[in-house]
Amino acid sequence: MANLSRNIIDSGEVKNMIGQKEFRGITSNSTIFEKVITGNAIYDQR
């Protein structure tokens, strides 16, 4: 999975994909991850 976000975690989509064995793991490039979460209101909520 290349586009992990809080929205798909909170919605249960990731859990469903794991349950259906649509993928086996998730990884994130730390540089890209930092750019995505910095200044994004979705991640400020928690």
C-alpha cells in the first residue's frame, strides 16, 4: 500500500483489506510521511 492515511485507517478500510488478504504489509518512506503529516489538519486531531 502506497497511500496510507488516517482516513482509511479510521474508516476500517485497512482492516478489511488485511482481512481479505489484499495485502500483507504497509511501509512508509519517512521523508514522504513527514511531508504528508506536517501541517495536515487530519493528523492534528490526535
